[in-house]
Amino acid sequence: MGPAPNEFTTLGYRIDSVERQIQQLQGQLHLYVPQRENELQLRAIQDTVHRIEGDVAEIRQKMNEITATIVKQEQDAQSRDAQQRESQDKLQIRVLWFLVSVVVTILTGILVGYIIHLF
């Protein structure tokens, strides 16, 4: 004896139900794959952002070090300039004293010569 027509209908209904469930699973799987890809892309972006933040922090630190070095060099240059100006001022004072001494010596010599010539 063959299967009853009622069993064919039930079997057909179950096959349709299984096909729908398989299609739903395929749809969910298609959604899951892009979500997983999105999560992987998000992780990659987050890793990149963390690396960039680290690079920015390192660059800031190096900039601060460079700025500190430049400030120190400027202070050293100003100190050297001040010492050089002080040295030049001292040299100018010595030259002026020398010139004044020479002029006073010449004038004294002329005065002494004039006084000796008068007597």
C-alpha cells in the first residue's frame, strides 16, 4: 500500500516549513557575516586610532623636548651675547682710559715744557 494523500500533504507542508526555515537561516547568516565584517573593520579602525593617538602623544613629547632645547639655546645665546657686550664694554673703557692717559701725558709734557722754557 502506498502512502495516504493526507501524509503527502503533511509531508509537503513540513518540507515547505523546512525550506522557509532554511531561507530564514540563510538571511540571518547573510546579516551575521556583514555584522562580523563590521566588527572586524571597527576593531581595525580602533587599533588604527590607538596607534595614531600613540603617535600624536610621541610627537607632542618630542615637540616639547625640541621646544625646551630651543628655549635653552636661546637663553645660552642671550647669555653669550650679554657676556660679549660686557667684554666689549670693558675693552672700550680700557681704550678710553688709555687715550685719556695719553692726552693727559701729552698735555702734561707740553705744560712742563712750557714751564721749563719760561724759566
